[in-house]
Amino acid sequence: MTLNNLGLLLASTGRGQAAEPLYERALRTFTASLERGHPKIRACADNYAALLREQGKSAAALALERKYGA
């Protein structure tokens, strides 16, 4: 969960652009190593979608929510 947590920290301190690649990497790692629907995947997707919405990227956030059930 470290990459996801670091993404949360960066996003909460106004550094969303730096958080975005961390969320992407965390999602890739989680989806490669965990079963579909695992809570860690869902938590990371939720966090990433929230960041995307804050950045005005609603379509990308919606796509994540549809893909990962966020």
C-alpha cells in the first residue's frame, strides 16, 4: 500500500500531479498480483478517481470507477 499512501499524502498537500503516476503504478502492481475486486485495488482506484475529479478529469475518473468498481 506504500505507493497508494504516498499518493494520498501528495494529493492532500496539493501535489496531485506527482500523485498521479504513483496511483497508476500502484494499480498496475495490485492488479497484476491480486485477485479482481480485492480491497486494495478498490481503495487505490477510489483515491485515484478522487484525484482525477479534483483535477477536472471527470471522464477519466468515471472510466476508473467502471473498470475497478470504485
